[in-house]
Amino acid sequence: MTSPLQQKLKVTGPVVVTANRLGDGAVVYRAADGGWTKDLAAAAVVTTTPAAIELLTAALADKLKAVDAYVAPVELTPQRVLPGNLRERIRFNGPTIALPGER
């Protein structure tokens, strides 16, 4: 499998780095302070390829807190940051089915 950093990354709009928290699998986003947050609005949003690579490199090195980091598109509105594609909307909103015990 090719490392995300070895693949050609082309940023054409606003993006964030997202991953899954190691302890519980929660969707997390890389924050500007270098930590992880569950709040998409608190994620570091970048718009250039070099900035995305820098953010991703730091995220991939943080394997004790989050795994499988990658760059994901977002949409910026005056009020908030929204997931930029279907995959990210599903991850953002949670499972599309009722989990056992949630009926």
C-alpha cells in the first residue's frame, strides 16, 4: 500500500485532516494547535497542497492518539464548516443504521 505522503496530493479547495481516535474509534479532526478534536468547526482548515501535506505529516506521526489520517474536503459557509462529500457527511453524522441498544 502506498503511503498517503507518496501519493500525489492536489488540493483544490478547503480541506481538513481527519482520522479515527485510537481509544474509541471516534471521528476526529486535526486542530490548529496540533491536537485532535471531535468538533469539525475547530479543525484546522487549509487551502494549499503544502499546508495540507504539513498537517497530514504531523497527523500521521501521532499514531498513539489517532489512526488512518487523511485529507478530506470541506465546505465553508459564513456560519460553519461542513463536510465536503458524501463519505465525510456520513462520518460526520454517525452510523446510517440504528446500532444495537439505540432503538
